[in-house]
Amino acid sequence: MTTAIAVREFSHFFGSLQTLRRIDLDVLSNEILGVIGPARSGKSTFLGALNRMNDLIRGSRTEGTIEIKGKNIYDPDINVAELRRRLGMVFATPVPLPRSIFENVAFGTRLSGKKNGARLVELVQECLVRTSLWEEVKDRLDTSALKLSGGQQQRLCIARVLALRPDFILLDEPCSGLDPISTAKIEDSLRLLKRDYTIILVTNNTKQAARVADRTAFFLNGELIEVGPTDKIFTAPNDQRTDDYVRGRFG
Amino acid sequence: MRLNPKVEQGLVKAGLQVMTAATVFILLSIIVFILRKGLPVLDFSFLTKNPVDMGRGGGIFSTIIGTLVLTLVAVLIAAPFGVGTAIFLTEYTWENRVTRIIRFGADCLAGIPSIIFGLFGFILFVTKLGFGWSVLSGGLTLAFMILPTIIRTSEEAIKSVPAAYRQVSFSLGSTRWQMVTRVVLPAALPGIVTGIILSIGRSIGETAAVIFTAGSALHLPTSIFSSSRTMAVHFYILAREGISMSNAYGTAAILVISVLIINLLTYYLMERFIRKYS
């Protein structure tokens, strides 16, 4: 496996508050990296640092580097909009935009202004199939996305990200508002998507990391405590704090 | 002593109903009064003929056109500037002292009596810039007058668009401008349009600001440098100088009806738009 993202001595601040402390971490190609840790441990901030969504928050500041294909994404000549298309993001609450199902999936593609009509229809279908939503919505693509159920909306959001043709998929507690069946469907999708994408999954649910992640990283108070194969993190971690957390002693 | 909850509920409800009924009654009686006085004067030629003999005879065609053109100029200028300012304040800058000053200034301007705007427009546009009494001077003055309303209503509408929409738009690789045009503005449009309708209503009914800047010429305006009379000014002059009360009421009726039509039309268009976007 090759390194897809190299995080080096990376720190992040909101104003005077330090939210990430000198993180060193490699994300490997085509893995699912689970990121676990209690609330306010910095795991969502870490995710937002990777596609620079943190830039949108007032007072956000960084130190250190994050390299993708040898290029620091915090270099001034980086096209941030393009970067965000390469690292598609799925949020905790599904947020369909107030337009049709079709237009939601096509949104990112229309922004870049490339694809023509026929290819766009193909692309939308392909992405909906890959998130196993196609059968459920194929007859009502032009109806409002707001009318879908919560689980369907979250799969729509994943389809919308796939349509960007990203290299990475970043998921920020994607199942926190979903029932077990919807959660299982999304986890199935993730296992399939791993073949083509590198996936980083931030989750509050340690069991979810145990189920789907190849490797797991444990964050605490803005520090990366340890990262390793999921089995090892959950059975024989190096750090006592990791052990305490995965056993449910705190957090 | 506490009232029995049921009795309290009944009293409150009755009280609120009375207030609502009184409001509706007052509004309706104004409209009915104007229509009863005005409608008998109306016929087709009242709409299509220009005023004759200072407005004693003929119709009000030129003042209808004057009103339309003046309002159009005002809205065409104020809407882009107002919405643009609102977008800048909400999407392109952090909240800071400057934005607060701009907002405070807009609120103050919104409360200034329109005759002050008229005086300002007269000095700046009519005399200093030499536009004379004209559609241009009047339109610009009205634009200044309605600008604060458009800024503040647009700002509120834009602010009420969920932050999550912006996040999603950015995360899908939109630039800030794409986010504004494709996500924020469509979602905020009903609120923005409501603000613009209110402004149109104010422009149509405005006399003080217009009489100083667009003048009160009775002929049909031929260019933006023609002086022109609006319906509201026409009504004011007819009634004030005692030229013709019946024609004054006729004009008033048309004024009320046109505001009604504009509102209905905009609500219809907005309804269709909302259906398309949600």
C-alpha cells in the first residue's frame, strides 16, 4: 500500500484555541481509515483540515503540512475548490439541497461545467446504483430530494460525492442520525467503494470502526494517540488510553 | 387569583379575534371607500386618454406610464445594488465594526421621511448634476429611498438560508460566487422578492420625494430626461388644488388596484418558483 495523504507535524488553531497538536499520520491508498475519539478530541477538525473546510470558520489557522501526491495542500497556489472535489465530504446530518434528486447528484458536475446531457444522466445513474439507491428512486429522479427518508438522504449525499469522481471520501459521523438498517446499508456501500477510493471515516461509534475500518486512529484532546490495524487497536493497543476508550471506560 | 385555564383560553382567543377583525375591517373599509368613490369614474378611456385641462377632463394614461417608468427605474437601480450589498455583508465579509456601521446606517436611512429624500434628490440630481425634473432624477431618488429596505430584507432572507447548504456547496467544490448564485440566492429569493415588492409599493405611492425630483408634467414622458407625473402626485394635485375630486378618486382606485395586481402577480410567480426548487 502506498501513502495517499502524508500529514506532517500538523497543528490547527481556532483563534487562541489549539484543536490539533502536531499530528503525524499517513493515510494509505484504498484503505478505510477509521478515526475515533471522544467529543472535542479533534477528529472532525482533522477531517476538515484535509479538504480545507476549516478555512470557512473564522479564526482558523494551521501549522505544518498535509501532502497529497507530494504537494502541500496549504500551499498558496492550491485551487481550493478543486481540492474539495478531490476529497468528497459526507456530513453527519444528511443535507440534500432544495432541488430534485437528479440535480442533487449532478450538482458538483454542473459546477465544473463539463459533462454534456447524456453523459450526465449516465453518471447520475451510476452513482445512485453504487449507493444502492437507484432502485428506490429511479422513477422519481425529478422529485424533491427533501422528500426522501433520512437513510436515503444520506446515501444520496454519498452518491452526490461519488459524482465528483473524487480520490478520497471523507465521512464525518455519517450514521449518527440513522437507524441500524440504514447504517448497515451505508457500511455495505463503504466496503464496496474501498476498491476505488480511499476512505476516511470519522465515527463516534467505536463498533462501527471495528466493523468497517482497515486501520483505526485514536484521537484525544487534539492529539493522535495511536494509529494501527483495527484488530490491534481494539485488542492490543500500545497506549493505555486507547484501551480505556475502546473498552468504553470513558468517552 | 388564577383564572380557570379554559376561561383564560377563551378570553385570550376572543380578544385576539377582535383585534384581527378590527384590523381587517379598517383595511377593508379604506379599500371599499376608495373603490366606491373611484370606480364610478372609471371607464376604458380613463385609462387610455391623457389628462385634459389640468386633469379636470380626460384620463390618466400619462400618469400611469409615469408611475410605471419611475418605479421601474428605481427598482432596476436599487435591486441590484441592494441585493449586492446584502450579499457582500453576509457572504463576503466577517461581521465586524464596518458591517455594523453599514447596517446601522441602512436602518437609519430607512426611517428618514421621504420628503428629505426629495429635497436631497432635488439638490443633487435636479440642480447639481443638471438632470432637471425628470424620470431619471425621480427614479434615482426613489432608488435611494428604497435601498435600505431592500438591503435589510435581502440580508435577513440570505441569513435565514441554512448554514449547512453553504457547507455542502463548498464541499462539492463550488466557488463562493457559485455557492451564492446556485444555492443561497434561490433559497433566499422569496424573502428578497418580498422586500422588493414592499419597495415597489412604497415607490408607487410616493409623492413627496417624486414631486421635487420628477416634477409634475402632464404629458407622456418621451425619455428619461422628461419630467413626468405619477398617479400618486396626480391624485395629490387634483385633491389639493380642488381640481376634480371625482378624477382624484378614480386615480386612487387605479393606484390601489395596480398595487393589488403587482402583489398577486409576484406571489403567483414566487409560488411557481418555490415549487421548482423544493
